Amino acid sequence: MLIFAALLLSLMTALWGLTTTLAEPKLAVEELVLRAKPAVVLLTTRVAADVTVDCGDGPLTVSPVPYEESGTAWFVDGRGYIITNAHVVDPAFRSLPWIIDEFKARAIEQGCVDASLAKLGLGRGQHPDLEARIRQRVDTARITVTRFPEVTAQLSNGMVLPAEIMKISPPLLLYVSGKPSPDSGRDLALLRVRPGTYPALKLSDQNHPKIGQPVHILGFPALMLSDRFLNESARLEASVTTGSISGFKQNALGQDVVQTDAPAAPGHSGGPAVGSHGTVVGILTAISLTGTSDNLVQGFNFLIPARDINEFLRGTEITQPTAGKFNPLWEAGLRDLQEGRFKRASARLAEANALLPGLVDVKRALTDADDGVKGGGHPSSPWDWTVGVCLLTVSAFGIFKSSQGLTIDSQTRRSTRPVCLRSWTGSFGSTSMNGMKRRPRTKARCAFRLKWGIGRAAGRGLPSRRGYPRRS
């Protein structure tokens, strides 16, 4: 009965510890976010241009300030394929009229207005009417623009990789009337960087996300990149916001979008929304901000669901995305680190770091693992409690049995042949046969043995021989 009670107590302790561990949402969130972060990259679209303009004195070529936009992307395949929104890279993919017009306007200001005022020794704003006349003399139809687009992806180790656009489904564009333009698409783009071994995120196979399901959006909000309070390291590490799925809607084309209350800002476009299983449930495509420019209020944001990303990838080289070598090492290292196996965690994280050196989160985890190896620490787990309770319970049971009495089976021998076998009970303190009770004769040919509890495990050692019965 006592053994049964001890086992029951141990089982209850294990279940309590396991339940406590599973009830720690912070730890679970930390793990899934850490798994995802290395795969998220800062995407920059930059379009430079040479503009040839005639200000009245003959053609002049100037190079206006380039157009530049940043967004977020993430590796969907460990071989070097990344996903983002089409509107982040569209200026580099197509010659958009509004960007061409902007280049022309900048060329007129730089090559015509500024140059004419400088010849007259005047500055900006001194003669607005003169500036207006200079602009009117320029024939904008004869201005030529030569574009030099490029897209780059920056990893958290600072590595900047040129990215090639492999496939694009144009963004949703609306006329003033509110009707979508004929070339509007799903707002997705597939890009490729140079072949290598990279971290990657897995797309969720959940076709229909659930209301209230938690999501974590990772990305590079533009405000973080331009804030003078932060240094350049802000450009390396993705930020994380948390919310939940709050609805299901359709856009102007009738395409499904998932509504979420997870905060997002300009620059988050293309960022992955990671669910509770660590897989991507959607990609951020649109945000809603209300209020004035000085007092913007975060509204609801919208995701393209994972099933549409899978559909977009059909017919490409990554119809079946692969994780590569990095992910298993990184995930196993994080798990070992979480469970206190610091030496093994250090080895696995070092292997991941060797594949792609210097990623911010990998370096941080590797430092924690090395510190754990040096310190010899081991965080407690529910199974530590279980083993401890089992040992204490069994030891206590041994002590209890030892204090109650010792069962001795004695076997007398003549020559090498067993003669008889009797059982006796008595305490360790017995000095004679008087305190022992005879038990029924047992089966012959049994070996001499002592029966005691597990008192020796509790440190009592061997019992004294004084309690042994004499030979008959």
C-alpha cells in the first residue's frame, strides 16, 4: 500500500510539473518567435535614374536622388527563395508612371531651377515667379529617364544580398472611383538571392484559420529605421507585434483576406504572421491607420492567407519548399537550451552559426549556452521533481521497513547438500532466538538470503549479524 501511495504521489508530481510547464505561454511564444526571427529580412527597393532634360541651353543629364522604399521579406525555402508583397518591389519590377514623373520633376529642379538661380547668385524662395518661369520653359515630353533598379535583402548578420524577382502578382490598385485596375493581382512576389543555406519559415497547412487564434507579425517598421533614438542595429533585428485573428473579409477584387488586431506600420509590408505552431498563417498586405498625420491610430490590419501563398508558388521551382540544414540545428539547439542541456545546445548552435555566421539571435543563444556550460547550471523541470520525490519516498519506505523488522531465511547445510529451510522474523536488535517467531517450513533448495527494505539506499548499511539464528 505504501509503495502504491509513493508511486501515486510521484505521478501526481510529474503531472503537476508538466501542467505548470505547458501553462507557461511566455515560454512557448518565446520559442516560436526565436525560431522565426532569423528567417526574416529587411528588403530594400532602390531605383536610381539618369534623366536627360533640356532647360533651354541644350540637353543636360542629371542624376536625381534615387527612389527608395523598405519592407519586410522572409525565406520560404532554405536554398535562397524569399517572399514579400508585390507593392514593395513593384517600383523595381515595372516602370511606374508616378515614379517617372517624380524623377522628371526632380531633374527640372536640380538641373534647371537650381542651376539658373546659381548663375544669377540667387537662392531658393527669393524670386518665386522666376522659378515658375524656368519650370514652364521645360518641355516635359522630351525628358528621357533611364532607370537603374535594384532590390537587396539584408540578413540579421548585416549581410546584404542582391535579390532577383522570379515571379510577381501585382498589387491591388484602385482608381479614384474605387474600382480596381485591370492589372491588379494578389500582391505577392517571389525573389531569389544567391544559393546557400538559409533559415526558412514553413507555411501553415491550415486552410481556415480560427477567430481568436494568436498571431505574431515580424517585420521592420520604417519608424524604427529612421528614429534617431536607435542606432544602426535597429536595421538588423526584426520587431515582433502580437495580436489575434479578428475576422475574415474580402478585398475589392473579392480575394480573401484575414483580419488581425496585431499592430503593424509602414515597413511591415511583406512580413510573416506566425501562428501558435510556428508556421506562417499569412503575410501582411495592408494596414489601416486613422486620424491626422500627427495623431495616427492603429486600426485593423489584413493578411493574405497561407493557402493563397501556396497557390502562388505553384509552377515555380519551390512548389514544395524545403527547410534546409539550418532549421533542424537551430530548433534543436533552442530546445536543448530551454531544457538546460547547455553542452549539447552549444554544439548544435555552433553548427548553425557555422552554416550562416553572425545572425543576431543565433549569437545570443550561443552565448547563453556557453554561459550555461561554464556555470554548470541546470534549470529544474517537472521530471527533476518526479525523480526526487521517488527517491525520497522509496528511501523513507526502506527506513520504515528496516525499523519494523527483518525477515531472514536461513538454510542449514551439511557438506554441500541443503538439509532444511526455515523462515524467521526478528528485529535488528535481537540477540537470541527468543524474540523470533517460527514461520511455516518453506520449499527446500532455496539459497540463503536476507529480506530487508531499501534501508541501505537510505544510508543504513548492512544489518548486524547478531540477529541471525544459530544453526540447528
